[in-house]
Amino acid sequence: MHTYKYLLDFTKNAFVKMGCREDHAATIADVFLAAELRGHPSHGMLRLKDYFELWKAGRINVNPEIKLIHESPSTAVVDGDNAVGMVAARRSMEIAIEKAEKAGTGWVATRNSNHFGIAGYYAMMALNNDMAGICLTNANPLVAPALSISKMMGTNPIAVAIPALKQPPFVADFATTPIARGKLAVAEKKGEKVAYGFVQDKTGKPSNDPAILKTGGSMVTLGGDKVHGSHKGYCLSAIVDIFSAVFSGANFGPFVPPSVAYLPLLDKKTGDGTGHFFGAIRIDAFQPAREFRAKMDEWILTFRSSIPAEGVERVLIPGDPEREAEERIMREGIKLVPAVIDDLAKIAVELGIEFRKEVIR
């Protein structure tokens, strides 16, 4: 078990050693550890190896000049200069919030970026400003459209954060696939199988092998098959891809660059890097902020009062599992799987920094 602070400091130090500015390294570490705290280790310390290998391969820019290249009073396009995704994403959401403060809403499309961790982190940045936040991103192609075996899209998550008054905020953060790519990696690291309906083999038959992507298989969209609405999941994923890439000028669909160094860069490009889309909406642009927050309380309490199905303890609101996980993990510590601990120890040796593998509390 490791403490939050130990892993936060280790991650920041690792990125400083890679050449990042202190403030950029702090942002990257903050997002990594937010994923761990919120119960999504698939986007936490597990991913540090991927970023480290991309850096060694010269495929991410640790000293970016992030530029605003087009704007209107309420919109902007940002070029991330091939930055570590967290750096470009945080600055983009800050711009969306700044524009919303003046115009009521702010919308930013970002190109030439990279994998940025959990989308919910950026949507939640709006909450302390009496705003709702929205974040979308495309990702490298691992997902087949409905009724296809071709890997054409990423897991393309959507995150929405909405403030309340006395209740915790509504925070929805989900991939447009039944499982996130990182959770397949976690299952593979643990030597576990996954449920059927998450992935398919190279012929389109359902599989429970979390490593199936390495042998020509693909992930499927939400729904899994047509009978269960895979065409609707396909639509959601396509919407995210268009907003993230076509609006920004990033690569779309099958041309999004891989977020791991062991996959080669593609010969064809339709834009620059990975794309994101951010929104900030001032709630007092629609009604007084306190009235809005009180109405959200009413909405949340109404849905909490839903009668649970047999065998279910209670009905949750989006954001409940992550908030409860954060309270528990901050108290008990972060448990890393042995394979991730080994990866971090090797990275530490290469960077010339310390990493303690033993339990620390």
C-alpha cells in the first residue's frame, strides 16, 4: 500500500526528470492520482509506463508551447504542441472557463495533444466556478463500429460535471464502450478474464480475453451487439470523435496516433495529434445560481429515492462511486498491483530517482 502523497511526489519527480516544467509535472501527477483516488487505476499509475516509453521514443513534447490559434468570444481552438495530454487539456479547460465567465458559455476544441487521463478531471474544473463542465476526447482506434471487425474508433469518453447545493455534484465520466481500454490492461496484468460483450476476436466472435487486441481482435461499442443497441454506442462514439477532431483539426477515427510506444505511428494523417473538446456553462446564464443548485439537489434526491431492484442496496447517482472511493482510498492508501510496482521500480532506476516497493503508511 502506498500513500497518495508518496505517489503524487514520485510521479511529479518522474516527469520533472523527463524534462517537464515543475507546474506541468504537478498537473500530470495530479491527474494520475485523481484517477487512482476515484477508483480508476486503469488511468492511474498503470499508465506511467506508457508515457515514459513515449517520452523515450521522442513521441511526446515535454516542453510545449500551447497556442490559441483561433477564437471567437465564446469559442477557441488550441494547439497542444504534442504536449503530454494533461498539460494541453488543463490549459484548454481553463480557457473554456475564462470565456464562459465573459460570454456565459465557453467551448474549446484542442488538437495536437495526447492521452490525458480521466476526462472527469477537466469537467470537474468548472464546478468551483458555478459552472457545469463538459469534456470529450477521441483516442487511438481499438473499437469496431457496430457490425464491423475493423478497428476505427477509440473508447472516446464523455464527462459531464454539474454543481448542486447541499448534495455532492453530479459527475458522469464514461467511455462509449462497455469497458475502458485501461481496464482490459488491468485484467491482463492480473491474469484475469473479462466478461463477454466487451471485446471480439478478429472474426467478430465474442471473446473474454483481455489481450485479444494483440491478436487482431477489437473492442465493441456500448451495447455490444445490434440486439442490445450497439448502433447507439456507435453513434455516441462518432459524436465524440467529430467534436474532438473535426472541430479542432486533430486526427479522427482510425488515424488517431497510438498512445503507446510499441505501436508504430501511422503513415496517413487527417490532422494533428489527438483531439479533445471542452465546455464550460455558467449556470447563472440560465437562472440564479442558488436556484439552479437547489433544483439539482431536488433532482438528485428524487433519483436517490428510486426503489432498488432485488438484491441491490441503493440506487446511485453518477459520481457516487468515485466520491466514495476517494474517501476510502485517501484514508486506507493506494494498492498497486505487483506488475505496476515492478514497472515503476524499473522507471525509477532509469530516471535515477527512488521508488519504494514496500508497503508505506
